[in-house]
Amino acid sequence: MKILAMIMLVLLILAVGFVGYVYKKNATFLPALFGIGGFPNIKKEDYYQADGTFRKAEKDDKMAFFMQHPVFGGYKHMFFNVEDNVLKAIAPAKYADFLKAQGRSDQMENALEAFNYLIRLVESGEAQLISDINSKEMIEQNPYQSHLTGMFYKGKQGKPLAVVVPGGGFISNVTDCEGYPVAMKLHKLGYSVLVISYPIGKQLGETEHEKQGQAAVRELVQVIRYLKEHEQELSVDMDDYAIFGFSAGGMMTTAYSFANYEDCCHKVKLPRPKVIFPMYGLDWNVKALEQDKGLAVFSIAGREDEYGFGNVEKRLPQLKSVLGEDNVSVRIYDNLGHGFGIGSNTIVPHWIEEAVEFWEAHRK
């Protein structure tokens, strides 16, 4: 019995050590991956200051703090979306540890600033949760349809709308770094913005990666349909809007906007954006057709992009031939991989300012 007890003790120590190692390296609480445990309990009062306003989020706050923040109305996927058990597994991690494990520590300052900017806007009534993009009937048939949500930032009168589509390879939404920071930059310039969070992975009802991407495009279609139906309520003009998409979100943007794709705006009879910004996400197989004339495209990618987005360089002559030289601004950089960040830590300085300048020039 003593030998058995010793063996069990050793195994327990090894198991605890392994769980701790995985947590330190990947900011992941391993048991949650197997359905053990739930979200850490964040007390309601932990979100507020003495005067009743939201306190600032900090780098040492747990992921659960962000996921369960009142501004998201109970939709835990809106800060960062992955499959359910993985979402629970990263929930106990500090945000700083999570970004370090993701290799995105350089984006922490800007991401925190953007999140705190958002909660102030919600408090002042300048931003709001949109959770009814899909109907109750659709959600009853497929509960994951409730994962198509958005945060809407109300801009200045006369300024157009930007729809922001974060990436994540169709297996996650990195909304924290590719959604809210972009929205903050655009909103400070007066634009209305909708940051969308969409179903990913098995939530899309598909297991093959390519089919997941196609299903994700249909989620974007539903977003544009919702916006068209709520133009007056949101004070937006869907004849004058743009889409910013990153990585997988850029591919969704491409597929919605160009006529050569199955679920494009032409075929679903919804308004096409005037300008698209598929950043490190312009489909390398894109092809412009006659119906695409009038569309303007601004994109940046790297020749060292490990996912191959730099290969779109081969398609640029065809795009410029159909759309016109002035309507295509696609830059391919040497020594640039996948992604380049936003804000003070971007390795492509001033890209968002240049994108806005391009946008304004093509609104006329």
C-alpha cells in the first residue's frame, strides 16, 4: 500500500508540474481543455471604481476579466474567440502572460488602451453591443449563431462606416489586437466603426479549413445584411462604407467584395464597399472581373509571410488592369512576415493614416 501511495504521489506531483509547465509556456489551464472547471469568478465590484464607473483594465487582469466584462453583455467570445474548452483554458491566465504565449507582447500597451477606450465609450453612450445580427430563430436552430456579434462605435455626422473583421485563421478571433485597436484609431478620426466577432472552427459547422473560410464569409454577408436593414437606426450609409479585414478577415473581405467568389456582394445583392483594406489578407488568388470596376483596394503584405499572402504580388497587374492603377495600392515588403501590429509598436509606420488618406480619396 505504501508503494502504491508513493507511486500515486509521484504521479500527482508530475501531473501538477506538467500542468504548471503548460500554463507557464502557453498560458493555458490544461484541465479545462478536458472540460474540467469553468470560468474564474470575477466579482461584479471588481469592474468598478468607487464612483461607479468602470476601472481601467490592466495587464495583470485575468483573461476572464476581459471576457466577462459588462460591456460585452455576457458574450465571452467577444474579447478573444476560440473553441469553448480552449476559451475556458485561457480564462485564468493574466492578459500579459497570454499575449507573451501568443508572441504578441508588443501589442499589449495598444490593446489595453483600446479596450479602456471602448469601455469609456460604452459608459458615455457612444458605443454599444450589437447581439441581434442573427435572428432568435436562427440561434435556436444553431446556438453558435449567437457568436456573430459586434461592438458599434458611433462616429461624427457625415463620416462613413468602417466594418472591422479580425483574423485568426478561422480557428480564433484576435479581436483584442486586430479589432478594438483599429476601431479606436478610426473612431478618434470621426468614423463610425463596427468590430465584428464571428463563429470560428467547429462553430461554423465545418471541419475542413477551406470550408470554414467559406462559411465565415457567409457570416460577413449576414453582418452587411444587418447593417443595411438598420441604416437609419445606426445612422450609417451603406452606399458609403469600407471594410478592414486582417489575415483570415482579409480573405473574408476579399471574398465578399470581388465578383469572382461564391458569396460576393453581387450575388447576394448587398451593397459593395467603396474601399477594402485586406491587410496581410488579400487572397493571393484574387481575380478582378468587369463587375468589380469602381472598387478600390489598399493592402500590405510581406514576402516572408509564412501563410503565403505575399504571393498576391503576382495578381497585381491583373487587378490594376481591371480596377485601374489609382484604385489599387498594394505594397509587398521584403523581410516582413505575417502581421505587423497597430499603434506605436507597428513595424509598418503610419499605415493606418495612409489607409485613411486612400479611403477619403476614393469616397469622391
